Amino acid sequence: MNRMHTLAKIMLSGIGIFFAIRLLSTIPTLLWVAITQPSDLSLPLALFWTAFLGLCLAALLYVFLYRREQLAKRIVGAGELAQPDSHILWLPAALRLVCIAAGLYSLNLVIWNTTRILATYLMYRSQIHGHTTFTRRVLSTESLLSWLVMAALGIYLVCGAPHFVRWQVKKTLKQCRQFGAKETTVKS
Amino acid sequence: MTKMQVVAKTILTVLGIHAIVALCGNYPGQYLFATQEISVLSEALFFLAFILGVAFVGYFMVFGNNQLSRKMAGTAEQFVPRDQTDWLVKSLRVGLVFAGLMLLPRSVPILIRTAKLFFLIRPAVSDIIVSKTVPDILRLSYAQWYRTIYEFLKAILAIYLLCGAPYFLRWQMRHSSRTEAATKKTEIADPGATN
């Protein structure tokens, strides 16, 4: 375990807490809608969604707080690693962490959109021609395409975005060399 | 510059970008002027005051954050100059890529709409020229125009940040080394001045 592992563990805890707060904040809204507007969302359905979100929350906390040691090892790499000060090693790990955080955020948006679409469907279902209105207004090609792109982006980023990280590392090291060379020229 | 100062600088830059994007997204004028009759002058003054506020945040958090980062992190072990350049470039780039990645998912819909516009622009232009009517896709309210332009600029910013914001990074490096040199000169002249 080195400093990079510790940093990864801290960041993973941060990510877990951030998403847990976001998930937790949706639960009261669901219950509030079910109690105040039962025609839009029935209480059993709200309870079902609350239980589902609770399960998601438990899984999230389990992965990011209890299993963070293993996750950090997978991100940084197992075995004895050099300290992050040895320049190149910490950069891909930090970029991967950043990608994973952004991927989770993207997937969070996808889940949010899906639940919103489901809620809208439930609202339109009871109306006359509701199905047609729903398809025309909510299920447009544009929104479906956005949803698909966001989901694909989220999955790619959660997987660590290997190509993107490799490209970024290459570019960053090139830039570092350029700045280093410039400084040497200025000094001499 | 110390390691902690570099970290503080990166965090300040990321938070500053986030603050600018959030402030511009919540510009109160977009709703205010859509619902109330206000003179163009007051509207322009309001917009100018808002822009000045955003510029103030941008200056202290993104462009001129050297002083603030020094105050936040304090003075500790100094870098070897080569190490400092490496650390600054790498940590700033990681921070900027992070900001870009966080902006990207919300920019996907506007990017798709922009791609769609390429197919719709020809019939829209012919509508304007031939039948002298404004097509539906251009008939937007004040708030909708503001939102569309804001989302489009946000998408461009996200892409620029994902590319590592090369010009901004170059400017930051130049600016940091200049500030560093000035601070060193002050320290040599008056050792107690920076504490």
C-alpha cells in the first residue's frame, strides 16, 4: 500500500458519499409526490422505488466504502508500486480515477433520465391518447440518442477509459517535455 | 511553489470553472426579462453587472489564483524547478480534464441537436428567403435563446477542457513562473514580507 493507494481510497470514499447524498435526496421527493399527488404516483409504487433506491444505495456504499481497498488496488495496480513522486506512475492512476468519477456521474444522469421517463409514462398512461403524446413528446429520437450516448459514455468511463487515459498521458508528458525544454533554454 | 500549493491551484481552477458555468446557467435575466417589461438600458446594465461578477470570480479563482493558492497552502518544502513544472502541468491537466468530463454528459443533448441542425439548416434558410417566414426552429423565446447559446458554449468548453486546454495551460505556466520570480525577488529583498 503506497500513497497512491491511500489517495485512491480517499477519492473513492468521496465519490461514494457524493452519489449516496444524491440518491438519498431523491427518496423524500418520491414519498412527497406519492402523499401529495397520489394520482401521479401511487404509494405502493413510491415504496417500491424507495426500496429499489435503498438497494442501490446499499450497493453503492458497500462498493465504495467497504470494498474500496480492492477497488483502489484494481485502479492503481496491485503489488509493490513506487511512490507517486516517481512522476509517471501517478498520472494514469489519477486520470483513471477522474474518468471513473465522471462515468459514475454520467450513469447517474442516465438513471435519473430513465426514472423521469418512467414517471412521465405513468402520468400519461391514464390520459386519453396518452400513449401517443408520450411517444411524441418524451420518446423522441433525439432524447433516445442522447440517452444511448450518455449510457455508452458512462460505461466507457467507468471501465477506466483506457484509450482516453493513454492519449492524455502521452499528451501530458509531451507537454511537460516542451515546458522543461523551454525552461532550460531560458536559463541557458 | 510547494506541492500543496499546486494542489490548491488545481482545485481552485476546477472550482472556478464550475462556478462560472453554474453562474452563467443561473443568469436571472433570462427569466426576469422574459416576464417583465424592462428598458434595454437597464437590461444592458444588469447584464454588465452580471458579467463583471462572473469576471471577478474567474479572475480570482481561475486566472489569478497564485496568491490565493499560496494563502491556502502556506509555505513548506519547495520543489526542484523541473519537478515543479512537471507537477503543475500534470495536476492542472488532470483537473481540467476532470472539469471537462463533468461537463460532457450534460452537453450530449446539445451536441446531438447541433448535429441535427446541419440537416435542418438548408430548409430553414430556404424558408426565410423564399416565403419570408421565420421557421419554427428559430422561433425561440429570450430564455430559450439564452439557454441554447449557453448550452452550446458549455459543450465547446467541455471539448476544449477534454483536450487539456493547451492555451490556458501554457498561459498558466507562463503566468506562474512570472509570479514565482516576482515572489522570489520580494523574498530576497524582504524575507519577512510573504509570511
